[in-house]
Amino acid sequence: MDGTLLDGEGRVPSGLAEVVARLRERGIVFCPASGRQLANLRHTLGELVADTAIIAENGTIVVDGDRELFRDTITRQQAVTVIQTVRQLAGPGHGLDVGAVVATPQVAYVERTDESFLAEVDTYYASRQVVADLTALSLDDVLKVAVHDFVDAERLSAPHLAAAAPQLQTVVSGLHWTDLMSAKASKGRALAILQQRLGVTPAQTAVFGDYLNDVELFDEAEMTFAMANAHSDVLAAARFQAPANTEQGVLRVLEELLRAEA
């Protein structure tokens, strides 16, 4: 989605509905795979994903229409560890400008209340609730804890988070975001589960990505495209390069693939 399908302003590219309709005519599944919340993806893409597969929250939940195919959660103690670490990083010892988002299948919870933080959260979470204390929640169905770093997640907060929760997988999903989730979870694993359900092989799969949380997708497909604007590690991992997201790169490649199959 961000940095891949959406344009530089986070908007759905014009022409996507037409391309998705052409894909469906040929029995091809269009499946967004994102770190975004499921509710956010449904809100952002609307009818384009009303009856299709979605990989959300960096692969911790997979649905096909109204059917949930898979979810992977972390324990209450694991979630508490991350929440407390974020509080420490924001405190006087480190002074980082960070905030935590506790993601469950239905709602994302936050305890930081300033407008700048909530604006960032609301970009990716359509269903969001502010609480006084994240650790007071039951935390019995947590998909991941996402951490927003206003400066540089990969360089500043992610190393501390990884050290504090070594039993979890720490995935930098953008310049400002880090996700801490099950060690088994990834977009790639989610895609493999979906492929098995649909009877689709890697040779029949094309994937597009721009950031580090997309690399595992490339293990499950033969047609792997890094966006021209992608992280250097993603560019190195992909077989092909697509034009930048600001140039409607995904749509342009899909249109070429459809023409080749005509």
C-alpha cells in the first residue's frame, strides 16, 4: 500500500478499479498485503476488496471476504513488555518521540493523546480508541504492537525494541513505524497460507513491495517487483523493478502483464 500502490499523498491511484476488474475477469485475485489495519484497508479500498482476500497488520491476520483464514497473536506479557519499553524510550533516559499502538483484529488502542500522534495513527487505523493505560487492557487478542517514531524508526527506536523483546519479531515497516509481532508472522507466511487455500502457486503470483516488511513476500512468488523508490535491501531482493509509486508503478506493470496474457 504505502510507497507501493498508493501515490505520494497516500491516495488510491486513478485507474485501479478498472485494472482490478480486468484481473477478476481473468480469475486473478487482487490482494493488498499491508501493515495497515484490516478496517483501514476496507475503508481505503472500498468495493475493490469487498469480496476478496486481504493480508493485514503485516501478515498477522488474513481474510477472504467475510471469512477469517488466519490470525497470529502475541501473549499479554509480550505486549506489556513492548508497551513498557515504549514508555521508557519516551522518558527522560532516552527522550525519543515515540508512541505505541496495540492492534487487535477489531480495534487499535493508544494511550498517547497529542494531536500529532493521533493524526499519524489515524492514517493507518480506521478503528481506533484512546485508553488511559494500555497495560490495563485484557491484551488477550493482540496481533502486534506498532510503534511510531517521529524521527527514524530503523536508526533510533527499533534496536531498543528488538533488544527488549527478543522473543518477538521486530519489523521496520516504514521510515517511522516498527511492528513487534509473533516470531512466526510475516506477509510471506500469510501469502503462503492464502496461496494454499486458493490453489495458487508461486509461479502464478506477482508481488510488489517497497520496504523491509515486504521482503518475505518475495520468497513466495516468482514475479517479484521492487518499486523504484524502494529501500535498497528490497531492490536487491526483487527480480524486477517497477516504476515508483508516484508514477503509478503497480498499475503500469499490471497493465503490461495483462497485455502479455491477452
